[in-house]
Amino acid sequence: MSNDILVFYGWWQFAVCLFAFVALMSIWWHIGRKQNDFGQVWLALSVLCWSMSGVVEIYFASTEVSSPMVLDGWRSVLSLLNSLFILLALPWFRYLPESISHIIKSKYWIYIAGLPFLFSVLPTVSRMISGNTITMMNELDVYYAIFTVGFLGYVLWESFVKRRLKALAWLSLVCILIVLVAQIYKLSGYSIDLTLFSAIFKTSLIMLFFALALSWVKELSENIIPETKGLSIYFEKQKNESGKYEHIVSLKGLPGKNKRRIKLTRASYELFLKFAQKRKSGEDWLEIKPKSYKTTENNFDINDYNEVKRLLVSLLDGMFGKQNWTDTHHLNPLKNTLFEMSERRDRKIRLVVPIENIFM
């Protein structure tokens, strides 16, 4: 490759990736910092590694006497750091595939990500210093990158699908395939200029990181549970094609849609309706049966607080889809919007939606 192309590619990589790093950190500073979410910081640092790689390209292209071994070594070290930072970002993703979430969320993830990094970076640094080439050690950064891309692709797909952004999910799959093709070509030793592959997949991944950040912002803005006075509840029962009654609650006041119609089980519907009827009658409070109460007589409005939680979970599943919500951003705000516990802690709970916002 000519020095002119190397310098051009180096300046492009340095400028574009540095700008992307600053932009991602700016989004985190305004939003993620308040959420105590550091996933975007790790992604930004991974992009910064590409920017530093551009500096390395510029330096060695402008140096008359340079060792290819040292240049390749710096490329490998920065590539390994890029992969490590991406892996460290994964536990912060809100939506993880069920099949691997227990691995990524475990306390051992730091070792799963970190030990392969150490086993790859130490031989690479040793090779840079000694100048000795060991065949199996030449492309350790490629193996680590393939390991990273496998996890990243799966998590990106799940994140976009759970946020109902199928087009971006497919684009993330295309981008991951491009990265894998580039790595396979690098391993195969074919005489092909990988600079074009590198420019394509780095640009694509940066754009996906921004799409991921904006989808997160979109979710925070759309899924905000409104204040109590801004929420209206409609109760209805209707027959389906088989002649059975469906129990439906419609909520009005949520961002994004005029009304959200939610099918509930008969038990959850009747409990919610009981709350509404008490509210409309002016009595308000329902009493929860104490755990220590052993008598079989049913003298209480609610047998177990878990009935209320099941109602809230059913409402959230209907509004956002199963597993598309979290306790912090959805369950607890919805509970506080709909219900109020007695200040005297006497196991009494009531619906707090204004009477004029409840429609039977």
C-alpha cells in the first residue's frame, strides 16, 4: 500500500473516530450519566481505540525508517483494546438474549472478557519487542475480534428487536457479517487490501452505536409513564369469534399512541375493576389479607399483594411487550401512578386515578 493511501486512511480514521468518540460521550454526559449507565462510555472508548490506530498509521507512514513488526503490533494492541471495551459494555445493555444473559451479567464476565485479552496482548507485545514471529500468535487480535463480534451481534440484534426496530436489527446483522468477512480474509492470508473492509465496517459499527444510543433515548421518551392526572382508564368486555368474553382495559395518556388496549385475564381484570368501582363509589381503600391470617374466611378485598403485582405485570406486557420493560423505568412508575398505599401501613391500597378519568 502506498504511503499516500496510508496517510489518507490514517487521517480519516483519526478524525472520524475521534468525532464519534466525543459525540457518544456527549450523549452519555447528558443522559447516561444521570442514569448511572456506563455502557456507552465503554463503547465510546472502543471507538477511541480506532482513532488512536489512525494516529499510528499516520506516524509510521511519515517515518522513513519503521519496522512492519512494530506497526502491526500497535494495530493488534489497539484492536484488542477495542474488542475488550466492547465486551465490557455488554453487561450494561438493557436487553440481553435469554440464552447468554446469565453469562454476561455474571460476576465472571470480567474474567471471560479479560483473560483472552491478556493471553492475546502479552504475546503481541513480546513479539513487538523481540521481533520474533510465532505463526499461531500472529493473528490473536483476529480470534479475539471474532469472539467479540459473536457476542456483539447477538446482543445488538436482541436490543433492536426488543425496541421494535426490526430494520436496524437486520442492518446490525449485515454489519456483523461484513466484520466477519474482513476477519476471515485477514486469517486466510489472501492478497487483498483490507483497508476498504476496515473503513466500511468501522463506519457501519459507529453508525450502529449511534442508532443504539438514539433508540435508548427514544425508549426513555416514549415509555415514560404519565402522571396520575394524565391517565384515563376504560373497562370493557367483548365477545371474540369463539363466543367467549375478552376482558379488555384501555389506557389513554401514554406517549406514542392515543389508546393502548390490553387483554387481561379474568382475575386481573376483576381486581382492576374492583379498584375502579371502589374509587367511583368514594370508598377508595381495599384491604390486603395479612400473611399471618390463617382463617379460611375471605373477609378481605385482596388475598395477596402478589395479585396487584400480577396486574401491573399484565398491564406492562400489554403496553410494551413481554420483557420490553424494566422495574426501574416502568413497573415502579406505573405502580406509583395507579396506586397508593395507606400511610398508616395497615395493608390498605387504593386506585388514585381521578374519578372523572375512569370509564366503565
